[in-house]
Amino acid sequence: MFKNKSAKLNPDTTDTLVGEGSTFEGKIKSEASIRVDGHVIGDIESAGLVTIGENGSARSTISARDLILAGKLFGNVEVKGTLTIRATGSLIGNLSAENLLIEAGGIFQGTSKMPVKETNAEAAAATAAKATSA
């Protein structure tokens, strides 16, 4: 009847849905993926994918592995992987993401920050520079 608390959820499965016509106020935190087709007011945190459908909207700060935005989002986003803004999507706020995809017609107003990954050559050069200066 109840889920085993020690069982780890798969971040690739959607276990939370805010359906069309529904409004949720508060913080949502999930180890799995989240889909919003209604309206959310409050923070969203997910170890998986967050999807905001075409009819969905959120006034949120979102932290997730990946985000697909086909609806409207007012707030800041921190994504470890890929943020995809579909042609029907709109993001008004700041973002931090490793990868950013904006389809033609998608809207983004704000600032973006993408973490810089150090390449193997750069890491080797930095290590060599430290070794010669020591």
C-alpha cells in the first residue's frame, strides 16, 4: 500500500503531475521527474526532468537536471543539463544551464550563465604551470 522509503526513485520517470485546470502553491521537491500542465506558484526542485507543457505556467525558481519549457515561466532557472525552450515557450528570468536550446518562436528575457568546463588540455597545462612554478 505504501512505497518503501528506502527505494530510490528513477529520475527518468514522472511521478508528479500538476494537471491542466489545477493550481499548486508551495514548494515541490522530487527525486523523479515533474510535469506541469496547470499553474504552479512556488519553487520546483527535481533530480530529473521538469516539463512545463504548452498550457502550463509557473512563477517559480526551478532547479532540475533538465527542463523542457513549452509554456510560460516567470522566475530563475538552474539546470545541470539542458534547458530547452520550445516554440511556444517563454522564460522571463535568469538562467544557468550547461546547454541551452531555444526553438524559433521561443522567448527568453533575462541573463544566461553557462558553466565553463575545463578541457583535458587546459587541465594539463594548468598542472604543468603549477609544477614549474613550485
